[in-house]
Amino acid sequence: MDPNRLKELGLLPVWRLKSGAIAGQSPAGGENMSDQRKTVAESRSSEESEDRLTSIAHADWERLRQMVSVCTACPLSLTRKQTVFGVGDEQADWLFIGEGPGAREDELGEPFVGQAGKLLDNMLQAVSLRRGQDVYIANIVKCRPPGNRNPLDAEAEQCRPYLLRQIALIQPRLIVALGKVAAQNLLATDASIASLRGRLHEFSGIPLIVTYHPAYLLRSLADKAKAWEDLCFARDTMRNLRAAHSS
């Protein structure tokens, strides 16, 4: 039809379908609707992840506990009985971090119970400390890995924001990493416990000391003497930190 006639009838402009703009294809570059939906979903997932991290980073203790209790960020949420948030003095100078809850912890919702917990309590008492008094105890992950296996990197990564927020709220003077999993996650290394012991490390500006996990010591009694050396080193380090702060 004559374009002038179309204009008189109010039918201009005429929109024509470009080549390839059929069957869900984008005229611009051939991206189909499935790809577009995938891009939108990935963008939404990224936004939700950023919102989650922001919420965690600004949470107070009550809000943080609530967020952990309903967390479904990794598959460990499917097999847990309950989350294991952490326990102790929320303004403690000492922060002890293990790897993850075991079966007993999963039942009670508290870290380091059972025989490993009793040994940790004895270790604390040996350097004049007590659970809950100037001491906070937490783990790399808040849910029990099935079969008491080590946490996977992806699982630890999802729990990391919770632990970082706990550390920010506590503001401890000294962190003691209990065992290889805790040490390697906090220090971003695959080094052995033997090579990490006896030295002062740092995590986010906080001095950190590495020692054996109590559960390991129950199986390897010969290394208890080494753990005692580590605790003495930690005790002396804390004294120096407090002295430096008061001077």
C-alpha cells in the first residue's frame, strides 16, 4: 500500500519483524529466551546473595542467631538436626574456633560437647580459663557435616560471613584455631599443623595461634604435650597483648 495512504489512515510507522526474530530468538544477536531467562535468574541470585551478605554484616547477636537457625545456603541444612551457633562470652578476649559440629553437638546445639568438649574444658582450665568467661567458642561451619567428615570448601564459604560477623561483634584479642580445618580455612593455606604451630599468625588484624583439635588429641595422646606448649604460647601472647594495650 502507498505509504502516504497508510499515513492518512494513521497506520504509520510500520514495524517489520527482523530476520531471526522468531522462535524466541533475539533480533540483535540470536540470544534465545532460555538464555535471557538464565541471565535474569543469575542476576536475581547475585542480588539475593549481596542482600544476604549485607544483612549478615549488619546483624546484631539476636538477628545473627535467627539467620543462622533458618539458613539453607548449603546442603548441610538438609541433614542437620539443628544449627550450632557458638557459645560463650560475647565480649571475650579469647576466641576458639574449631571445624564443625559432631553428632552430639548436632543434638544439643552447642559446640564442643562430649569427650572432645571435656578435653577442651580441661585445656582451658590449664591456662586459668573457663568456658563462658572471657572465652567464646565457635566453628568454621554451623551445621554438622554428614558422618563427621571435614566441611567442604563451598560449605565453609557459605558459613564464613556468619563467622566474620561473630568475630566483628566479639572483637577478640586473640584467636586460637583448633585443628587443621580451622587453621587452613582461617589462614587460607593448605599447610600442615606441624608447620603452623609455634608461630603467631594474623586473621583480619587479630593475632592467631594454631593448635591441635581436642578430638585429634583423644586419638593421639603423644601430641598432648605439644598442645600444652601451644596453650602456654597463647597465654604468654595474651599477657603481652594486654600489657601493650594498658601501656
